[in-house]
Amino acid sequence: MKKKLITLAVSALCLPAMSYAADTLSLSKLWTYNHASTGVAGQTSEISAYDKVTNTVWVAGVNGVDVLNATSGSLVQHIDTTAYGSINSVAIHNGLAAFAIESTVDRTAPGVVKLFDTSSRALTSGVNSITVGALPDMLTFTADGSRLLVANEATPTNYAGYDPAGSVSVINMSSRTVITNAGFTGVPTTGSNIRTNTGMDYEPEYIAVNKAGTQAYVSLQEANAIGVLDLKTNSFSSIIGLGTKDFSQVGNWIDPSHKDGKVELRASDVKGLYQPDAMAAYEVDGKTFIVMANEGDTREDDGDKARVKDISALKASAPADLKELNISVTDSTPGNLVTFGARSFSIRDASGAIVFDSGNQLDAKAIELGIYDDGRSDDKGVEPEGVALLDLGDRTLAFIGLERTLKSAVAIYDVTDPSKASFLDMIVTDGDLAPEGLMTFVRDGKYYLSIANEVSGTTSLYSISGVSAVPEAQTYGMLLAGIGLLGFVTYRRKI
């Protein structure tokens, strides 16, 4: 096969944050479990949770939960959930496992949460089935375990037909009853670029709870917003629009085309909707910060998405290298193209203000490592999706899963100082593909990261140690200011 020369333009602003500090971080892969070996057709790996009572990793994957020995990675038991519906998520607190299950008969109908004892791996005694909103997609316990929060995404099956209201079910775990299904009617909005013209209502995707357990932050991915849920009143207090990211700014450049025969990060006259999927909250000096994986998302039927070249009102004024780009048809106008996702992760404060954004570091690092999928250049790039945090010594690490790379990839950042987050490393795992859910846990003074890979249907466990001070990163403000020169790197790739 011929070799083709590919030119990569990378902002020099990104390089200090991307320098690999080999002496600061130690990673070791302990095991990988292939869920095909469970012997259940269609079983895969999407979301995992750790149970400290039994030292097991519980992995939800469409048709059930595979319970794995955390030390060896061997299968302890497969729990079949198909009699209840299709499982989307699992969360565990103090020996109690909660499963979020959507109806497979009619997903616009209410879903259920099933409660299992992690020692017997059977339904708990007493109340073990709780009806929640339509299509429960994710669930999480508050830190004290007193409440269970369920994100009911409520995606319609027919956008011209019935669209159930998205909500968050707040469950009292003492009585195992739903306190409320908190909705969004009449909730005040702030921020900008909230997408309310797409033919769907707010669809909760992911929930992050603050340290005090007083507020939850809910990603409304397709709407490019987050909802703030007051856990004192069990109602939403605000919806915050997340704005857009300017891909023409130095440090934000993207590769917008998959058909031009090159991989090149370059200034592109287009803006990206942040649209976070997974989120995680942490506290610094008494203030809450939220880490967001800015994946981007469209309507399930792609009714709000098209290529620039297919829209006559837009293609005439659009630059040639943007003709293939997928954009939001409800947000774009001539001379103002808007695409899905920010191809980055962000850290925001509790009011929704950005304090850090990784710019184009994730795309650039994937290109450098030879795992960038050029076929995704027109559509969200490496597509950051999963987030997990870990306190290791006096440092806080963020793990960012990249769903659309040629091998499973998880970026690691030091986010101890939210405004000066710095790149540490990227985990690239042969045989794994498309990390969906990330989860960290601590046992016997040792630190671990579980990576659930949806496409390969595998779960891998890593041990982590050895973080110390790292080089200072460029701040988000410096990226926006566009300070610095452009560096150019060339490499050869087999085509």
C-alpha cells in the first residue's frame, strides 16, 4: 500500500500541558474480561460499579449485569435482567446495587429501578422494585446513601408522536419510595445557546452530586445545558445554557473534514455546542467544580443534523473544507455554522462558568499516538464521553474516555487546581474499543480504574499510583487569548 504524508498543525499553547511526565504516574493493567465469554447473546460492557463489601465489579451491559471478581477479573455470576427490560446503568452503595432498567415493550412507558443485595446477588428483601420515569438512563446514590437519583431520559420513539417528559426521580432509600419525579416546567434559564427548537424536551443524561449532597447537576446533553437540582426542595432551581466554543481560535483548531486526504488541525470558522455526556463534581477550597465530557449529541433520528453541502442556504457561503462537516440545522445560519460537541472536556464552577477547557488537546494527542479516527473528523472528533475522578494523595485526577478512537483511549489530567488542569498521560488499550463508562475505587490503600468498553464488549482494570506535582498547564483564558506560535509535526501513516 502507498504511504501518504499527513501534516498535523498543533497549537504550541497545547504542548506544555501535553508533555508526558513519566516520573509522576504509574499505570498497570491488571486484567481484561471479554463479556462474550459470559455466553449471553448481546451482552456487552457499558457501565460499571464497585462493591467494597464483596470486592466485585458489577458491569451493566444491555441484557444483564456481569459480576466480576475485582482481583482476578473472573466471572462470579451473570444476572439476567431481560425479564424486567433493558438495563442502562448500575450504582452501588454499602452492599446495595441499583439497576436502571427501561421498558423493552414501550420505552416511553415508565421504567423501573431494581434493587439487589451484593452478597446474595439476588433481589433484596422488602421493596426491591421502584417505578420511575421513562427510559431511566443513569442513576447515582448521594454520598450518604440516603437518596438515589435517577436520570429519566425519556427519548421518544417517534418525534412526531408522543414525547414523554424528561425528569429526575428522587428516591428516599429509607422507605424506598419516590419522593418526586422532578421536571423542568417553569424552571428559569440562564446562560446561552440552550437548544429548545429541536422537537424534543429536556432529556436528562447524567447526574453529578456535590460533596455536601445539597445540589445535583444534570446534563441535558441534546439541549446543550445542565439542570441544577436543589436536593433540599427536590426541584430544579435553574437550567444553565453552556454556550458555544469557537474553533477558529488558536488552541481550539479541529480537523473538520474526513475526505480531504489529510489529518490537520486548523482554524475552522465554526462553533461547537458543548453538550456534555458524563459529568463528575468535586470540591476545592469549599467550592464545587464540575468536570464535563463534551461529547455532543443529536436527535436520535438525526432530524436536527445535516452536512453543510446538503443545505443550499449554507453551502454557498461556507469555506470549502467545511462542506463535509455535520452541523445543527436548527442553530446554523449563513456565516454562522454550529456543530455538535466541543471535542474536549471542560471544568465549570457551580454557576456554569468555564474555568478550564482542554482546547484541541484530546484530538492532538490521539493524532500523535496514531489512534485518531479520521472518519470522525466531520462529526465530533474523538468524542469525549466518560468521566471519573480520583483523589490520589494530595492530587485530584480526572479520567476522560474517548469513544471514537481506533483503540480504547482514556486521557488522564491533574485537575487539582481547576483553572490549571494539566495533561499527564493517555491510556491506550489493545483489544478494547469505545470506552463508555469509567469508574474509580480504592481498596486496601491501592487505587484502581475500571474501563467499560461498549464496542469491544470488554472491561479492563488498571492500578494507578505515583502522582506528584506536574508541569503547569496553559489556562483556558490563555487559550482563548490565542497567545503563542504554531508548531508543525509531520508523520507517515500506511493507507
